[in-house]
Amino acid sequence: MPQEPTPQEPVPFVPAPVPVPPDLLAWARQTFDAREYLEGVRDIEENGGEPLESFIAAVEAAARGS
């Protein structure tokens, strides 16, 4: 049974669930490949994945839209 947070502990923010639009769900089901995903997870577990420095610039560029 989870304990109630003490007054000193901040309560974590939990966003309200948002329904997934049917067209987005259909696209995800068509494009998601569970085998490919699991191969990637296994690779990360076995080899440790890529260091953040190797891909953070691409992530930041995508977030900026450039």
C-alpha cells in the first residue's frame, strides 16, 4: 500500500490523460514494428545505447523545428 507523502515531500505532477485521436492511433498501428522496437531495446540493454552527446544536437534541432 503506497504511503501518503509527508508535508515536506512535494506531490509529483500527474497530467490528466488525453484521448488519442483515432487517425493518430491508426497511423501508429500501421507504422509501429514491435520486432524492430524490441531489437532496439535488446541492443540498448546489451551495449548500453548511445551517449547523449552523440544525438542531443539532433533532438534540439528537431525541437526548434530546424
